[in-house]
Amino acid sequence: MTPKDLGFYFPAEWEKHKATWLNYPHNENSWPGKIDTIYPSYHIFIKFLADVEVVHINVISEAMKQSVYYSLLMIGTNMSNVHFHIIPTNDAWTRDCGPAFLLNRNDDKQKAIVNWTYNAWGGKYPCDLDNEIPLKVAELLNLKVFEPGIVMEGGSVDFNGVGDVLTTKACLLNPNRNPSLTQGQIEEKLCNFYGVDNVIWLGDGIEGDDTDGHVDDLSRFVNEDTIVTVVETNEEDENYLPLKENLALLNKVRLSSGKQPNVVELPMPDPVIWEDQRLPASYANFYIANNTVIMPVFKCEKDNKAYYILEECFKDKTIQAVDSTDIIWGLGSFHCLSQQEPELKSAKDVE
């Protein structure tokens, strides 16, 4: 029987978290020439998380653990909510390689992990250690593991928790992922292992995105029937046409409920360029934590406009804007760096 047959599903990100999981950044190749510049913003990200929930951080050594502990302590982080695990990693992109947690609709005491295969966005980078992370976390938490046997990354999908998933053809149908599978077969895997009923396909991703078009830079559910989607108003910009096409698609789709989603437009920031490379800066790469939404900002006038739009979308949460101008040199931001662990519905998880 599939996870869906057994009642398992992937909760929406705004559902109550037990914790957030992170892989601490250490790979200089991901931020060539400037990895040291990312830590102030990354540590503020952790501080905001630890204010509202438990944070699990995978580090590669005891020495790293001690260093990170004191760096976080020095900025006033609630260290009682921070837990370290010595788990070897290749890189920091926990959204894509970390554990995908499921809850069970039929048994509110069951939690499980889906162990998708991770190939670093089509074999672009070393990933042997990262591919082992879900199994290591499952062992640590003593959770059941489901094995779909196909490549999938967490940033390529976004959920409303009631049957719908957003994704892109540019990523999931790319031959560097699962070349032997048809679109229909991939939909079947999504439905069976994430517990969804309806797959909403968008088109191309944004310029500079080396993931081949992850949806978490494009369009995100903010509640069960509302989607925010980034748009570009400059017709000369490379993102103008693909984002216009994605907006048109969203305005035509139906949710599993039969409703047409409410679509809220979110601006794109001004282009962020480093060493003549266009970076995938997007306000859509926000992370929804307990009582808080942490959004990336890029030192431009559009930061405030995006802030107020997200504030209107999340009226029950505090929006925390954190500078991502240096972090985005790694080609991802706060959503890419994190993975939520949902809390069981009936009772607190056993620590």
C-alpha cells in the first residue's frame, strides 16, 4: 500500500511545527569567495526560528558545533530551542535533501518520512552525504520510512495540505531527474507519496536558478485556496515572459476542492548580479515558521512592497525581513535552506 492509501500526507507549511531542520553551511564552493559574508544573516534566521520553535542543526564536527553554538549565543538566540546533530553533509540546502515529513489523517499519532532520491539538481554537484540525511533523521527519530525510488527535491513542490501541490514542468520533467518516467507517472508518485489529489503544473523558473525551475522561487500557497506568485513588470527583463505565462496558468487552474485559487501577485526584486551572474533572487523564497514568516530582502525599494503584501497574506503572523543579498550568491535563500517537521495533531511529540 502507498503512503496515501495508509492515510499519510504532507502538511501545509503553515501547520504547527514541532521543529525546523537545517544543514549548517560550510561548502565554500556554494558561495565562492564570500561564504563568510552569509553567516550574519543566516544566524539571524536561526535566531528568529528559535524564538518560535525548536531548531535542529546538522553540523559536520564537534568543532563546528562549538563554534556555531557561541556565534548564536552572542546574538541572543534562545539556545534552549537549538539542538545540534553531527551528521555529515555536502551542502546547506535542507529543503531539497532533508527529510520530507508526513502525518497520518487516520491516526494522529503517526509520523513518517519519505526518502526521495536526491541527485543535486540533475547531477550538478556532489551529494552522496546529503542523499543519506533522511534516513539518518528517521533513525534518530525512530520514524517509518517510505521509499518512492525516484528523484525529487523539496523545493520543487509546494502544498496546501488539503490535496493540492504546485510544481513545474521545467524541473520535474527535466530529463536529468527521472528520464524514464512520463508526466503521468510522476503525478502518480506525487499523489501516492505526498498524499495529494491534484497536481498544478507551472512552466519555467526564474533566471539564475540552477535547480531547473523550483516552484519555491515562483509560486507558494499561503492558505488552502490562496497562492502568491512573483511577477516582473519590466518587459525587457528575462523573467518577464515566463512569469507572465505562469500567472496566466494560475488564473485558469482549479483546486481539488473545485475552487479557482485566489492569486496574489508578488513583485520580483531588482536584479541581483554578482560577478556578472544573475542570481535567483525572489521574495517567494520565504519560510513559514510558527507565528512567523521569514522573508528574504535584497536592499531595493521593492522590499517594502513585498513585505506589506506578505503581511496582508499572513495576518496572524509576524513578518521578519532578513537580508539575503549575500546568501543568494549560493543560488537559494531561506526556504531552500530549511525543512519543517510538523507536530502531531493529538499530542505533543515525545522529545
